[in-house]
Amino acid sequence: EPEVTQTPSHQVTQMGQEVILRCVPISNHLYFYWYRQILGQKVEFLVSFYNNEISEKSEIFDDQFSVERPDGSNFTLKIRSTKLEDSAMYFCASTNRGRNEKLFFGSGTQLSVL
Amino acid sequence: AQSVTQLGSHVSVSEGALVLLRCNYSSSVPPYLFWYVQYPNQGLQLLLKYTSAATLVKGINGFEAEFKKSETSFHLTKPSAHMSDAAEYFCAVRSQNTGGFKTIFGAGTRLFVKA
């Protein structure tokens, strides 16, 4: 089965630094997502992206966050100035059609902000 | 607004016993419902989905779930637990026609299987 690929698997950064989390969605997919999961907590929606623009975002996705699909294959999440509370597992997901299609998840990037 | 509530953050069963993981949803419009499983250090994988066809949905690894509109429930069951079923299970909801394309996840239920 095709896979969503995320890099790096682990990222350690200092508070206030910028981080970019990278994802390569499945090639024919059209809808892209970022979710995060703080240790021991629920999987939280951050943002959805379709047709080269954000289609929806949560209250978590504030001005410190941005997403980009720079080259038609990568899908990135940037956090401009990381905070301690940004420490979490970040999952990228994609799907190729509409609402009844399953999400394909990557294995996640564990972000640790020190 | 849509949401899902999973009753029980932890469920422990013996190998061979019935698995029942509970999920109730809230949605003002007909929902699509999903169960995902997460094994340690991995992303989420779809177990099964309800998309307004049959109310009893069969998924992978012997799991199934029944959509009950009157109870707003979508409980996950498996007749006989296996050690390899130990994982975290997430119920999720997505609107059929409003609210963008986001999927909302429940808090998860960790399933422990005892030998």
C-alpha cells in the first residue's frame, strides 16, 4: 500500500527556534492535513489543505504556524517560534477524494522543544 | 459542531475474550464515522468506516462496528481478542456535507490484552 512519508522522525529544538516538519503525501492525493498528539492525549486537528490553500484550521493553528506545498510533492508545517507546549507528535495525512475516504497517516515526527 | 466521546481511556481483556470499545458521536448532520488503530511509534491506520450504507461495518483484523442512530453510537467489537490487538483505538467523525474536510478524533482507548 502507498505510504505517507514524514521526516525527520524526531526533532529536538530550543524554545523560540523555527522548525519545519516535512511530509511527502501519496502522489495522487489532493487533500492534506496536519494533526498533532501531545503525549497521552487525543489526536488534534491542526489544518487541512486543498487546491494550494488552507481549507480549514483549528484554534491551535495560530500565526506561529504555516503550511506550504512548495513543489507539488512535499507538504510542510512550519512553526516560527516554538514554545514548550508545542512538544508533541505531529502527523501528516492525506486522502484522494472526499469525505468518506480514509486518511492515510505518516508515522509522525516527534517534536521536543527544550 | 461534531465530536466523539470514547468511554473508557483504558480497557483490559483476556486473550480470547470479547472486545468492546465504546464510541458516541455528536453531529447535527449525518456523519461519516471511522475507527483507527495506532500501534506504538506508528501513525494511525484505518480499521473500518461507516459511510451510510450498511449499519454493520466489518473491518480488518476481525473488528466490526455497528452504527446506531437512535443511540448515536458506533461501538467497536471483536469476538475474540488476540495479543496483537493491544494498541490505542480512536473513534473519529467527519461531516458528510459541512464543516470542511477535517476529521475529528476521540480521546482514544488503550486496549490491553492479557495472556
